[in-house]
Amino acid sequence: MRFRLAYGKQWLDFALADEMIAAVLEPRHFSPERTPDEILRLALSSPIGSPPLKEIVKPGETVAIITSDITRPCPSHELLPPVLNELHSAGIDKKDIAIVFALGSHRRHSEEEKQKLVGDKIFGKYRCIDHDPSDCLSLGETSRHTPVEIFRAVVEADRRICLGNIEFHYFAGYSGGSKAIFPGVSTNSAIQANHRMMLEDGARSGNLESNPVRNDLDEIGNILPIDFILNVVLNQQKEIVHAVAGHYIEAHRAGCRFLDTIGKVAIQEQADIVIVSAGGYPKDINVYQAQKALDNAVWAVRPGGVVIWVASCSEGLGSKVFENWIHQSACLEDLIDRTGRDFQLGGHKAAAIAIALQKASIFLVSDLYDETARSFFVEPFPDIESAIRKALLLMGSSARVIVMPAGGSTLPIMTGK
């Protein structure tokens, strides 16, 4: 059987003997029956737990639209036009609208990247700005003592609208919803305080109700109102297949339930070897982003098995803190222990990889230098075929293999035999 895995903006091909294949885990194939514009307009016209957007805003009010940065697959250029039309139909002037890119802890955009994100018809006609973590206002703290520090332009707006895409998140459960604001347009200290809960029970992919990270960030709505959200679910071709709009929790949860029908895939047993692609650009733009697919793949591999992680990582590690942590750690345990006593953004990704390595060997096919890959304790390979040969030497010629072509969008769920 031949496979083609997304790798950066390219594809990598390889083949496996049929008898080796235990399963090919992919999100359920879902082709949109409507155009993106039709899907978005339907969601906006039928908001969940909320009046329509045009009934919420009033002429003369200022509006902050918070959307994703360049590292996310959220198609902001498709979500923005119908939202802007709703605002204009309610009497909101262009000059009163700011489109804010939620950077989280990521780098700032170039002007060309901003234009690519919003599209030519919007860029230059609206104020498009990166969130600035050095210009945030303190609004108190959550019940879990996370400081609520939000970008001034978002706080001072009369209305706040969150855009985003919903996908599995390895410790927040799912992306989307209130995550765009908190911690999307927050400070590093607030992000660190929230993300340190990743080590707690319940902080795992596909879990919401008992998830301390998600519960913490959702408290933002009690402190700084989120007036409306528009979130989408994408298929493997990054096409919009579903959209939800309305209340920041109720609409988001409905979107998560839809994603479950596509992305949660049942398995009866774990495999000796799992071959996983992060899903191509931008999901594998760096190690920081590509790690999410690795986390999902770990649910499909047996203890002591091998994960072959296919991710271009053309922009490197994606975090200076990540780099510092791995250079300062002599072993896996150092990374995990440090997360508990000295949580830092970037370092938490190194710890997550270390936790995965406690269960399985990780072979990385990437554009990274070999010494860079080895620095965070994974084994580099120039191509998938050589990684498979080494995995079979370790696991035996009768090893069973699971292939995950869209690892960031696929969550294996054990059902037993």
C-alpha cells in the first residue's frame, strides 16, 4: 500500500506491505456540501446561545475582532468578510473596527503575512494589528489564580468577537472559543500560569469538562465579556466543513461535538509502530506546532513502540526557551521535573516530548539538522523509508503499523477488542 504524507508545502511518498498495516487512522472524510460563504452565513444567521451579531452591536461602538496568527490554519480571509458585513449592516464604521492577530507567545508578523492572513480586499482598508504582550491591562485573576492580562486594544473595545478554528489541543482539549482572547492576546506570565496546568489530570486532548486548562481560560468571559464567536472546523484539505457562531462556550462546545464525529477514531489495539504526519504547513512550521500531532500519535502506539514523526519544521524549534531547556537538560527526567517547579512557555513543549519519549522511541523525519533533533532526544532520519527500516529492526519483521496522515486532526480512542 502506498502513502503520501503532507510535509511542509510538499509531499513525501512511501509504501508498506499490506500485512504490516494495522490501521490507517484519518479524520472521517467530509466534503463540504455548501460553499464556505454559505456555511459561514448559515452559522451567523443561526447563532447558538446568542442573538445575531447585528443585534448585539450598535452604531458608534468600537469592535475588536480577534483572529489567529500565521501558525494556525484558521482561514481568517474567509471568516472576516461575512462578519464585517454583519457589522456594517448594524451601522459599525470601518474606522471603529480593529482586526487583532492573537500571537500568544509567537513571533510578530510581517506586513506581507498580515495581508496574506486577511486577504487583499481587507488589508489596508481596516486596522490590522498584532497583539502586543507588553501593552496589556491587568483585570484581576481567575479562580485558579491565573493573572488576567489582556491586550489594551481588546480590553478598550466596546465589543469583542473571536474567530478561530476548532481542532484537538493536546492539553486544552480543543482549540477555539475563548482561547483566542485568553491566553491568545495576553502576557507570557498569564499564558505560563494557565499552561502549567498541563501536567494535571484531565489536561488532555479531546477532554473538556474536567480539563483544568480549558476551565481556567473559559473564565475570561466572566471578567472581560466575549460578545460573539465564529469558529470553523476544517477537513484534511483545510476546507471549511462546519461553522458555529454565538455564545463563546455554547457555540464552541457544539463545534467540538461536531469535530468529535470527524476526528475521534476508534482503535482496538495499539501498534508497534506509528507513522504520523503533522499535516503539512502550517501545522509543521516548527517543532513547537508539530508536537501536537506527536501527542495524538502516542495514544496509538504501544508502550515500548516507535513513533515515526514526519514534520518539516522549516522554521526550527519555534521557541528560544525550548532551545535553552534542551541545552540545559542532561536527560528526559530533567525536562519533566523542571516543568513542575519552573514552568516556562516553550519549555513545556520540550517536557511534552519528553513525556512521549517515556512511552515510545521517536524517530523524526524533518528539515532540522541532525544535532538539533538529537538535542531533544529524538532520533533523526533523512526519509521515511530509513526510519521504517530502523523501526523494524527494533520491533521485528512482524511489527504492526498504524499510519496517521493527519496527526494533528486525528485522536485515537481505545475501545478494546
